[in-house]
Amino acid sequence: MPIDSSQEKHQTLLKLLQCAKRIAVAYSGGVDSAFLLRASLEAVGPENVLAVIGVSPSYPSREYTEAISLAETLGAQYRVIHTEEIQDARYAANPNNRCYYCKHDLFTRIIQLAEEEGYIAVVDGNNADDTGDWRPGQQAARELGVRSPLIEVGMTKADIRDLSRVYGLPTWNKPASACLASRIPYGTRITPETLQTVEQAENALRDLGFAQVRVRHHDAVARIEVAPDEIARFVDPQLRETVGQQLRALGYQFITLDLQGYRMGSFNEALSSKERSGS
């Protein structure tokens, strides 16, 4: 029988996590992993939960700082591990299954840590909505035995935000986040320098008050995506001048605004069904 309400899904999730007994959570501090961490703490207690944060050039420093702060606020044990996907030539070449190599590196390291410290289950924060997008990282999770409890109980992003608000988590209305590599078109080589440029460009826009923002990197062109209701802010000539100056200082020659606004995985729009299937 389908589980209808977020509260029913919540109770099912807690029972599922209780069966896991000792849990290592792949934790980034985003909406989904923060909620999963909080639920795990409730289900089996802080002595049986370990939040594992994978740090690399593709992980924004702001996200890292916020993730640490929230884990400490929740009273969760955590470990920081350094991943090396950028050293993998297959990842750096930025194919359309780039995320597979990233997640395979991350989960392999988390599994090793979990085994060393006696954690039985490794879980990630993928939710039911994620099954409708191109996410090769989920393949790596399945291959390595990493579970996605939020998918297993059918929790959507809306459920997670609703329950996060009930929990009092500050992430309940946090904008969607993704690794910095997702700003670079498939086939364009990923380098630490490019990732740093993208991060600095997005920080500049966030400092101007934009909450949901992506700077898509097209070599000399920066294509800005913001929430549709924030597009009108660019009517202000002073704002445009400020954004232009700051992004040109980072090396971009042309600054454009995507009139469709932010949408998740915009580079995936160009993938054919054959590419999405991995054929």
C-alpha cells in the first residue's frame, strides 16, 4: 500500500533506520542529507551515527562551513574525509556520467571508514524526486551497497522540507545545492582552477542577496541562473554593473543571464535518451 502522508513516511523511515542499528551518513549539509542525519540520530541515537563529509575542490567552502556547524548543533559525531575524484582522468574529462566516478570515490572511502569504525549501514540522501533526473551517482551507490532510505520510503523533496521544518532544521528552506562541477558543460575539462572561479562567481552573487544561483561556466562566458522571481532584479543598471565588474575580474569576458532562470541539472537538458541510459 502506498504511503500517503509525510508523517507516515517519517515513521516508516525511522523503523527502517532502527533496523540498520549503526549508520554512517554521507553528509553534505544540504536539505536531504541534513534531514537524514537528524532522522538517524532520532532512530538509533548519536552514539550509533556518524556523519561523513567528503571534501574536494568541487565542494563549496560555504557548504562545508554550514555542514560542520549544523552537525555540531545536532550533537552528531562527524568525520571529514578528502576525496580525490579530481585526480581521476575519467572524472576530469567531464563525461555525462561524471558523477559516477565522483560518487564511487566518495562511497568507497565512506565504506572503508564505516567498516573500520563498526558502522553497519552506509546511507545517502537521495530522495524520490531524484529518480526522475539523470543521476549516474546512484548507480555507484547501488553497486557499492549504499542505501537511499528516503527513496525506499518514497520521500519527496516536499516531504523532506515539511518534516525538516517540524524538526526545526535551518535547512528546511535552504536552496537546492549541487557540486561545483555541475556548472561545467559535459566535455569541458574540470580543473581545480575552474571550480574555484565558479565558486567565487557564485559567492559574489550570493553576497548581493541572491539565494538560488548558479553560474554556468562556458569558458569566457558566465551564464547566470537565478530563481525566476529574482530575474527582475537585473533591471537595475547598478546591479548589472556590479555583477559585470566582479565576474570580469574573475576572468569572464561575457556575462549573460539565462531568462529561463534556475532549474536543476540544466546541462542534462541536452542529453539524449540514449546518453541518459548509458548506451
